[in-house]
Amino acid sequence: MKRKILVILSNRLNRSQKARYLELDCANDGSILKEHPLRRAPREPRYDEVWENDDNRTSISSCASFKRKYRHPLEKPKRVRKG
């Protein structure tokens, strides 16, 4: 099963600089299948996970670490099982 992940690359020292958004298609083992740069911030919650790096990096390969953002507004709501 594939997962959709949103990666936000921002700059914590200069908040006026625009953030970059990347959409990743990943396999269950964590390997990246596809990477799509987005022109603007997504408007609807459609991602399984949201990750952020705030070290002013321009690509995923140059980042040393990411932080997972739990309950982010762009993350899909979890389905509640009844029973």
C-alpha cells in the first residue's frame, strides 16, 4: 500500500521566506517512489503524514533531519472503527 506524504521545507530564521512543498509517494518500507514539487500550499487534507524541515534547505537530499507534524491541518483525519 502506498502512502502520500507532504514535506514542508521552510526557514525558521527568516519566516518571510516562502516555504517549499513536496509531495511524496512512498512504499510501506519508507522508500520514495515519486517526488512532486508543489507550486503552492495544498488546500485540502489529503496526506497520510506531514513532515517538516526548518533549516532553509532546498531539497530533500540536502536535509539531515525531519520532524513529523502530528495532527497537522493537511493530514487526513483518522478513521474511527466502530465495534
